[in-house]
Amino acid sequence: MRVEGKGLIDRTKPVRFRFDGREYAGYKGDTLASALLANDVRLVGRSFKYHRPRGVLTAGSEEPNALVEVVGAKNQTPNVRATMQEVFEGLVTQSQNRMGSLRFDLLAVNDYLSPFLSAGFYYKTFMWPRAFWEKLYEPIIRRAAGLGSLSGAHDEGTYEKAFAFCDVLVIGSGPAGLMAALTAGRAGADVILAEESHAFGGRLLSEGGTIGGMPAADWAAQAVAELQAMPNVRLMLRTAVTGAYDHGTYGALERVGLHKPARPNLPRECFWRIVAPHAVLACGALERPIAFPDNDRPGIMMASAVRTYLNRYGVSPGKRVTLFTNTDAARATARDLIAAGVQVAAIIDPRPDAFSVEDCPVHAGAEVIGTRGRLGLSGVTVRKGAETFEIETDCLAMSGGWNPTIHLTCHMNGRPRWNEELAAFVPMEGAVPGLVAVGAANGTMSTYGALATGQAAALQMVSALGRKAEADLPEAEDAPYRLQAIWAVEGNGRAWLDFANDVTTKDVKLAAQEGYRSVEHMKRYTTQGMAPDQGKSSNVGALAVLADATGRGIPETGTTTFRPPYTPVSVAAMGAGGRAEGFAPQRFLTSDQASRDRHAPMIEAGLWYRPSYFPKPGEPTWREACDREVTMVRQSVGIADVSTLGKIDIQGKDAGRFLDFLYTNTFSNLGLGKVRYGLMLREDGLVLDDGTSARLGENHYLMTTTTAAAGLVMRHMDFVHQAFCADWDVRFISVTESWAQFAVAGPKARALVNSFLETPVDLPFMGVARVRIGGVDGRLFRISFSGEEGYELAVPTRYGEALFRDLLARAETLGGGPYGMEALNVLRIEKGFITHSEIHGRISAHDIGMEKMISAKKDCIGKTAATRPGLWGPDREQLVGLKAAAQISAGAHLFRPGTEIHRETDQGYVTSVCWSPTVGAWLGLGFLKDGRARLGEKIRLVDHLRGLDVICEVCHPVFHDPEGEKLRA
Amino acid sequence: MPELIAKSALDGKSLTLGGVTLAEATVGPIHSVAVFPGGAKSTAKGLKSLGLAMPAPNSFVEKDGVRLVWTGRDQAFLVGVMPPDLDGAAITDQSDGWTVLSLAGGAAVDVLARLVPLDLRPAAFPVGQVRRSQVNHMNAVILRTAEAAFEIMVFRSMARTAWHEMESTLQMVAARAGKKI
Amino acid sequence: MRYSGLKVITEGLFGNKGWTPAWRDPAPKAEYDVVIIGGGGHGLSTAYYLAKNHGITNVAVLEKGYLGGGNVGRNTTIVRANYFLPGNSEFYSHSMKLWEGMEADLNYNVMHSQRGLINLFHSDGQRDAFVRRGNAMINQGDDAILLDRDGVRELLPYLDYDNTRFPIYGGLLHPRGGSARHDAVAWGYARGADQRGVDLIQNCEVTGIDVEGGVVKGVQTTRGAIRAKKVAIIVAGRSSQVAAMAGMRLPIESHILQAFVSEGLKPVINHVISFGMGHFYISQSDKGGLVFGGDLDFYASYAARGNLPMVEHVMEAGMTLMPMIGRAKVLRSWGGIMDMSPDGSPVIDKTHIEGLLLDCGWNYGGFKAVPASGWCMAHLMATGNSHEYASKFRLDRFATGHLLDEEGTGSQHNLH
Amino acid sequence: MRLTCPLCGERDRREFYYYGAEDYLHRPAEGASLAEWDNYLHLRDNPAGMTKDLWYHEAGCSQWLLVTRNTVTHAIAGVELVAERKTEQKAGRAK
């Protein structure tokens, strides 16, 4: 119910929202949880395993129970914490993990079966009959498990990622964080203050009290105003720091648009990468529940949450509230309620010496041992000594003390320390370099202590940054923190430790009983701590129960590790911008538009897009187009854009020597104006890449790499140069992007080339010349990847499109035209030229018959490793050609005709195939055991997947013009 | 004789959103100047005619609209003029290899902060400096020409992706505008 | 104690008081026939098969932490037999058969679920490479089905077929591929080994290996010296350190592989999906969490935690392939330490020290190998000969060039 | 994770490519035995602690870097350019 005169909500701005189909009213500043509680809605969810009715437990992101779906136009967002989701006009939400309605969940039957669903029960059953696991048991388990649902539709929302840099990152804006930010900000340091909630102030907004003589919330507002006015301070609201990574890098999630109606281009969330040499962890502490029987009913909440709902949101979660706590601090919740006019039924304090100052019954030395109310709390049973009695109550506020929010300090494997006085883990100092925990996050529980430690940390950081700062602390409450640890209350019925995963004290004890005594075994066996809250409220309690069950102390029992993220982060936020070209850039050729104009399907070649083929009317499939293009090249002339090949400009007196070291063969003796084919090995002796290099000048070469290996070869060259010959007189740079390069191939290629050159060139095969085309300096290479007389013409990229269109027009007058990747592939297979289909990383020079290209006269990369015995000999599969009358396929395996088909009889495999219109047969390239000695043999090609079983002839891989007469024509 | 018409990757397009202008810039010739071992002196002599000297790492020098931009160890890009005769360095034409995007206006830093993993605070990246880094997944050379103005060089073939990335970032930054972050 | 549905019911009726420990907690003896260093999946399965297949039960498994605390307890639980190089094929094929009988054999439900694994391909070249792989699988006697784009769409309608960076050409379906509950595998083998008399000794760290005259004599531990006739190093993630105790330098570099799990969700992904272009793979656990991962962080590390660039890359890959998971929230990330070998394949072999054996180099494929690794390692330890299914996992193959490089990326450790 | 490139300054790990251990710098001379090559290409100390390894500033200045760092904590003790390295080269490993 709403409490008049309380809360920081804006009562002038009412908003309407929906939950499970019903419309409710709230105010701006409300969370879904506070607004539902204001409307007396206590039942908001169902538990994970037993489908128990559940209500709001906390007021923060650690909420294990109140998880709902937020429904959008196209997608719903599952597992949204009602305690974090702000209400706005038109917000639509619904409950999740139920079969039927929230009130009558059919899966609640699980609760009655709970004796059989104890920890790890599924490891012991569902084994027979075997087939039933996948067909029956598992589908039932999967349907029952899980929490919220994804819609299955693409998430078309807008998300962003960003980087930020500062001197001091302050995480959390309670008293410690605000003080740290003020101190560092006043000293002129660049500060980022990140606050997870939708308002700055942390617990100051929930707890009242005074700082510097003014109400704490006012002090916070004043501090924020001062920070806001500082140009060196950036305030980041709704931003949870989710992970601590190496060298001062932090991940943080900002909820940018989740608290308002969707707007075009407005990101829903932003994932920040914040780099800060210094960071202050000031994110407070999390209150922990007490495990007593049936402690999970709607209406049972954390005491601090009750206080937050009252003071921050002006809501009392109950009309008659009972408090169960073991600390002095939590008693303030009752006092605040009473002051606000809410009835407090009783205070149950297990400490026998607990004081009694509140204007309500106080039962010292008592415990809650049971609760009532199916869909919401109606009463509790209290035991005091030998006596038990009932209290009618609709809200039980519980507090078992506080756990410092140490999570980020564990992200780099820091192990927290057990603090006996707090009965809690505190951060290991220096666990994250540069990060200092202060205030409650470090176990300093008073407001003054928070201010003081926040300032002290900031002063230290500021001084490390070489800046001066003043110490200046306001007065504040400095009461000592006193508690008597209470983890579990014995009684009849199940007592929950992990609300989110339905793990009870019995489960933990059973794990110990069955030998799962390590805390990691217990966690994994019971699933405690593995739910959406990652054990934020249950880890320490479960550890205590385990310690008790195994007869060890808590520190000896250990702790599990917290890992990023602190609070769950959507895949879309961390993957923001990753769709389509945001995942990997697209690279376009200058001929791209011209190819598309001719309706060529563009296909990916690495990051590039290249034309597959150029369809003509009357060609029903790619095959007809491809056959025509192949024949066109063989008979007249074809044009293809080959700009994607890597081009590296190499200069210097040692350029030739450098190439000799990179390539297996020699380039230092290459004639000026000549081009040579080169083979490059990896240092392990297997083939890295191949291509041609041209000598453009005495000390000037141009290397060509394959499209696929361009980046790899550049990196390799940088390594070889910098690691082994940095002092050589050689410099190189990629010019891949600088030149548009087109292949002109076919018997009429020369005629075409001469038609546009200012001075016709009679270039020998494997020659290169500078040419002028239409007033532009270009380069003409006489090289061929098709087996025909071929040229490659290169011009500065800006002229690429114009030249391509011009070449096509000229080719067409000669009966030629463009050809695409499909035809290019057929042409090279007919000629036995290899690509990375053949040199796939497991291939030696010997395998492709190029071992003679490894010069004996010089060292080169890979030379020695290539001599390893495993890379030689008849056991290796060697490159062969294959010829068949029927269709064959790449990926098929080869067998001797008449033998059984099995791995052990496997003779090799096929890497490339095509229908050859030139030869009039199916041709293939492949690798066959001892293949070079088996030319002429018949071999059986089997492709189970495509249903092919064909007898082929093993051939020399060059099918077309084996003497190379056309090339040299 | 073919008539070869020059074309830039983005046809010189530009876009203004939320006070930030993104445009394809024309910067003239770009040549890599890579100094050979022992070639520093003669390179310096050659550059004298332009009134420029090899820049320190991460910076560029500028005179009469001509820039010499550090791009690596013993390497700089000469931008805006054809290179003089130089001994002691390898000169390679890079004019067609890059597309230059200019990004200027109030929130230019906010736009870049969403794409570039660099510390963009003025003290860390002052005007007159250059960074070799990335725009999202693309390698880039980024010059800071004014407090809120940058020139960003990307590989020409990737210009369309670069534009797309920057345009959608501009849209998001504009949609957020009005909100102090 | 034998587990069964009936037992679960009777125990449930009587307050679950009768369950006994899954394994004993013995103190180490002074001497064993065999000492296995490492109580992970491979060490435990080796112990189990030593006892079960070879009757060798005077065995200790020494674990410095808790059983199953290494990579078997932190992986993405994928079980598959889709290798194509001879040497790997037969090994993983055998492992798959052992998986298929594991529950019955161990009397422990490891929730092995053959939900089908789909490797997507995005170009003609990739298709051909996967066809070669699929044919090799069938030649080995395993299963593979080639799916075209429509075939993939039928099974995985939620992928982005229109706007993804690398269009989906099709996929190779491996119907027997799937996943299992990782911890249960370790616990099942542990319980099985314990029942057959093997001593599982936790919190016992090996600090030295005793070698005399080229023969292993035992180990030094934090719980005293233990003599042994044979010692097996089965400590993937720490192989180099433990081998160094015997003076060995291994062909291994340790790398971090991160993985991620989302909050629980109602079933949306039924298969195991692998997106090669993006180095991304995903499945959904029985609890409802999306379990996914990508590539190594790529730098040598023992930190068991990763950094953001790879996290973001994995998420971006997920978004380009299946943007429907955008609103799933990552709950937890972790990093395992991988023994990366120079060809991506493991070592199961003797060493130059008599009686000292080595099982390591599992790269990031060790989980599915747990049964066969134990089977073959136990065979090697018991008979002195390599098992026929692990005959190519030799330690000297890098020196001789008899490589098993499925990726074809060469001798750089982190590229496999 | 951040690395300080001696030329470009402190940068995010995403700008770098990782190769492997420093061993790759100690290329055996031509004629060295296959065992030496095995040692060079494959065998690694792989320490859990301080190591030296090779990174490439791929998105930056294209320099190869020799990084001294801790494989357990990821703390970085130093970075130098491979091309200008002054570090004493590790003596050839006898094996």
C-alpha cells in the first residue's frame, strides 16, 4: 500500500502499466516492484523447480524471485527484475515460468513431489530404458525448466557499445561513492561515477539519517549537483559495472532506453568498456536472508528492501509487518515503519540480549520457525525457548546481516577473506589492481565509515595521479555494527537458501551426506548459486550450512568464485553492432556496380564480394552461364576483376634477397620487367601461399598473394623482416587497395589490350610493363590463371570502374565479355592450377609436385621443417587430376575399385571439381596416396552425402594445353 | 582510347545529424615515405623542399595544406602533394588505397567513442596527433585536426561499411541527445 | 549403492536418509601400482577403465583440488565424433560408442543427449570441406547428413537467413552429436572407479616426480611421498608444469578459452549449432541456460579468466547468426586453461622415462574424449602398447612430421 | 587487457595479434637438426608465471612486439620492439 508523505517518487506524474493483463497505476520513479506492492500485488512469480508462489524479496538487481517478462511490439524480454524495471506509461509486463495462470500453476505439482526431487535426483534415475531419456524424460524436464521465454523473433532493437576513459572510476553512489567522487572530482581528476539504480544516493535514499546536519537524501542531491557541475566528472546513471578485466578495463551496462517507450535509434542498452587506472568499489553490501521453514512465501522480504520501499518509494509491502533480524541496524526498519504509521506486529530477534526500544512487541531470543499463506503470507510461527506462538502478519521483513558486495574483486581470481566479526567475506586487498573497495563493500558498515573510507581511497588515488586534494568530511552516523550470525533455523519443512534455484538446507545437507563436501561439489550438485542471481543472497548461507554439515568452519570450507558479469548482461548489448557488416566489414570492388548492373549474383570471397557469373537470357541456371563464359575465354576473350589478390610493394637493395628468404625459389635473379611464380612455405614446411612476383625495377618488386592469404602473408613478412632481418635494406607496404586489376584472357586478349594502349606492347609471357591508358599510368602483366594467353591490367583504383566498363564493351565487340568466379574456377581446374582448396594447410610442396621449387642454394622459411620424414614419401596423398563421364564432387573420397568402403581403405579425397566444357568431361583435382605413380589408374569416387559413386581416371592435373603453348602464344 | 573517369568510393557524400557532420573528404595524393636503414638524413634533405620533417610517432606536421602523417616505424604518409625526389626512403603511392572521412561537430567525440578503442580525452589525444587504430573492425588512421574534428582514413574497399557504421552511430548519438550521460 | 528410479522414490519416502557417499575419502597409501596425477575427467576415466578393463585396482588418483574441478567441470559439454583425419576419426568414433553406453555402464545419469550437431557452412569451399569431413565420418561408420539452406531452415528456423554477414549455404548434421552434463561425467567415473577399489585422493597436490636411472619411482605430494610402479600425468591445463617435474618440455602452450551461460530460458534451441565463420557455437542446457562460446583469447595464460574483446566477438557472432538471442542475458562467463598442441590433436603416449606416461594436449576438445582417452590410456598403461584407436597420438609426431592437423593452421599452438 | 606499444602507446588488446612464445625469434641456422627445429617450432617452457612472447600491433603500427608478462596475473613488465630488441637472446636450448 502507498504511504502518504513518504518516498522520492514524483506523485505529480502518474503512469499506467500492465502486469498479467491488468492495468495498474504507479508514479514516475517507481520500479515495477514498488508499483505492484503499492497496488497490494504480492504474488509476482513462480519458483524455478517447485513452482512455488513467489513475491518480491529485495529492492535491487540481486532479486531472485520477482523476474518477469517485459512485452514489446515484436519481442519480449525475459527474466527482467521487477525491482530494477522502472515503470513508464504503457509498460506491459507478465509473469513467467508457469503453466496456466500465475495463481494456478499446474507445475506446482512439483512442490508435492519434492521429496523425490531432492538435490541431484536426476543423476540417479531416468536411465532406463535408454531411449526414453531423449524421447520422454528430457523433453519434460526441459519444458518445465527455464524461466522466461524468448519470442524466437530476431531482436531488432537498437543497442550500442562505447569506450570511456577516466582517471578514477567510482562504482556506486552511496555515501562512500559520492564522497570518493567529490574528493577526486574536486582535485581535478577525470571521474566517472557509475550508479546501477535510477537515482544517485544508494542506501542514503532508503535509510534516512543525516549527513553534515542535513537529511541524507538532501546531502546526496547536493553532492550530485556539485558533481554535475564539474566538467571533469561524468555521471552515469542506470549503469552497472559488470566486470573487472585486465589492466584497468571494466565492463559496464547502461540501461539507456529501457525505462521509456521505444524510440527509433534510441539504444535500449549500451555496453561500456571503461578504462581507469584507479577505481573505487563503493557498491555497498547485500542483505542476506535467514533459512527458516517456508521462508519463501510472497510477503517475506529483506528488511532493507522493506525500508527501501517505504522511504524511497512510499510503499509499505504489508499492512501488518513483522521483523525477524539478528542485527541492530535492521531494527531501524521497524522504527521507520512505526514512524510512518504502519503497524508492526512484532520484532523477532534471536539474540537473547537484544534491546527493546520500539513501540511494538519485541521477542528477544526468538526465531521464526514456520509461515502460513498459500499465495501470500498470512502468519508466522515463532519459537521462544520452549514456547511457540503464532503472529498474524502479511509481511515478514528478515535480515541475517550483510554481505559486502565483493563480486568485482573476485573477477580476477581474487579470493575473499572471511571476517569473523561481520560473519561475512570481505575483499582481498589488491585482488584487482587499481581497485579499492570502500564502505560497506569493504565491510565498513556505518555511514561515517563509508564517507571516510571513500574519501581516503580517493585521496590516495588523486595523489598517485599527481594532484592535490583536501580532506573534508561531513558528520554522520557512526554506530557500530553488531550481529550474532544466524544462518538456518531448525524446524519442520523446507528452509530455502537459494530462492532462485529452489535449493533448501536439506539439499545442501544431502550433498554433504553423499560426499559432495567440497563447496564446488555442493554448488554443482545442488545448483545453489547457479541461478540468475548467482547466489548473491544464498552463497554465504549455503556455505555456512555446508560447513556445519561437514564439521568444518566457514573459512576452511572455502567459497565459490564470482565471475563476470556482476549482473546479467544481454547478448545484444555486448554484441551491439555485430549484425551484418558490423560483424565483419564488407569489401567492394570498383567493378561491383557494373557487375550488379549485369545481374551477376555477388558472393563472399573472404570479406570481398565477387561476381559468381553473368547470366544471359535463356540460361536457366548458373551452369549454362558458366559453360558459356568458359568457352568464351577459351575462344575469344573474357574479363575478370582480380583486384582482390593481395599486392605488396617491396623496395630496397635487399628486396630480392628478402624475397629469396620468403619464397622457396629465387627472385633475386629475376630479370627486370619479368614475373615469376613463387611458392611460400610456413616455417613448419607446409605450403602457406603461392602467387607471382614481378620485378618493376632494380630494387623494386611487386608481390601478389592469394585473396585468402593477403593479410596473413603481410603479417608473416612483417615478422620475418622484423625478427630476422630488420637491418636489411628493404621496405614494403600493401598496395592491394591502390590498384584495380583486371584479367583479360583468351585468344583475342592481345587484340583487346592493344586496342586501348597508347603504344601497343608486345609483352612476352611472364612479362610486366608500365603502360598508359587514357592518360593514366597503369601496369600490364602477362600472366594467366586460365591457361589462355592472358594479361592483367592494373590502374589506380579510382579508375577501376571506368576501365572495367570499357574493357567489357571492347570485349563484347570481340565476342567476349565478363566472366565470374564460377568460370574462373573451371578455367583453373582445366589447367591444373591450385587454390586454397588444394593448399589447405596440410599440404607440402612434395604433395603438389613442387618440391623441386625448394632451392638447394639458399635458406628459406620452412626449408628445413619441410624435410621432416612425415611430409614425404608414397604414404602421402599427392595432387592428381581426375576425369569422369558422370558427375563427381569435391569432398568425395577415393577408393580402389572393388575394395570395401572404410576409413582404412581410403585412398584420398577430391578438392575441386567442375564440368569442363573444354574437355567435355567432369574434371577434378584431388589428393591420392602415391598419386603421381598412379596416373591412368581407375579410382572409385564415393560421396555418401551426395549419393555419388563414380569410377574416375587418375590423370595428370593439367588437362588443358599441357605444353603451355597457348599461354606463351 | 578509353576515357577513364575517376571515382571516389563514396561519391563525396556527406551527412549532418545532431550537429555532427560526416563527409567523404578529398585530400589529394597520399604517398608512403618509408625510410631505409641509414636513410634518415637524405630523406630529411628531400623533405626540406616542402618545409616538413619526419613527424614524431603519433603526430603529424602540416605546412601550406600539405601534411606528413606518422604511420609507423620509420614511416609517414605525405598527403596533399606529389612527393619530391627522395633518396633514402621508399616512396609508394597510396592515393587510391584510402578513403578519408571527416567527422566534425559538437558530439564528434561521442560518435568516435562508440567506434574507436582510443582514449579521446584531449590530453591523451591532442589536436595535431594521429593514431593508427580501428573503427569498429576496420583498421584506420585517425587524425585529430581540431578539438571536435577528425579525419579518418580507412581502406577504400571498406568505405561503405565505414560509412554505415558511422552513420548508424550518428543516429544513436543524436537520438540520445539532450540527455547528459 | 545402486541408483534407480525406484531407489529415488523409496529414499524420498523415508526422508532421503539412506543415501551414502558417492565415493570414499581415503588417505593416501605409501605405495600403489599406478598413480594417476589429475582427478579430472580423463584421469578418472583412466582409473575406471584400468580397474574395469584390466583389473588393475591398486590405483590412486591424486587431485590437488576437488574431483572434476578442471576443464571437465567448465566446458560447453559438446559430445561429437565428427573428425576427418585418420588417427582422430577412429578415436572419437570409439569415444562416441562409449558415451552411448555410459549411463548403463556407470549407473549414473550423465544426461547424454544426442540432440544433433549442425556445422553451418557459408561458401561453396566450406561446403566441400564439410562434405569431405562428413564422408570421412560415414567411412568411419559414424553418421552425417548434408543439409542445404532449406534443410537448415527447417531445423533452425530462427537463424538470420537474410541479413547475416555470411549467408547460410547449408549445414552438416551429425545426428549423434549432442551434449551431456559435464560434472556428472566426472562424478560417474569417480564413483565407478571408487567402487572398484581405486583411491580418489583430493586436496593432494603433486610437487615432484621421482625418477631414478630413467625409471619412475613415485611422486612427492603435499600429503607425503607415494611410491608407484607407473605414473600417469593427466593434468590438461597444467601439463607443462607437471611434466617439467620430470624434466620434460612439452609441445604445449596453455591458452584461455572462455564460455558463457545465459539465464534460464524456456526451450528455444534444440540442437548444438556451430557457426564456423564466426567461431561461435551454442546449445541450450536442460536447465534452460544457453551455453555458448567461441575462440580462444589467443594469448598464453593460466588465469582461467578472459578479456572483453573475445567476449564481444562471441556476442557479435551470436547476434549476426541468430539475433533472436539478443534479449537473453549472459549470467556467467568463465575461462578454462587449454593445452594447445601444435597440430590441435592430443598426446597419449609413453615418455622417455620408463613407467611415466602422458595424456595431454586436448586443445579444446577434451570433454567428448573423456571416455576414449581413459580407455586408451588405461590400455597403454596396462599393456605397454598404444591402443589401436590412439596409435597416432604420439609425442614425437611433431618432430617427425606425422601431423594430425584438422584445422590446417600449422605449428602455431593457438590456431587450432 | 591493455598493452603499451612502444610506438603507439597504451592500447586495447583488440588491436593486437598474438603469435606465441619468444622461442620463435631463435630460428635455428640452416643445417640445424630436426630436433633443433622441433624445439624451435613446437616445444615450449609454457611457464605459469613470467614469460616473454610475441604480439603484433596489427591494427596499429604493424610492429612485432616482445612482451614480458605474467601468464597467471597478466601483469605486464615490459614491451619492446622486436625490430629493435636489445634483450639478450636466449641461448640455444640443449635438448
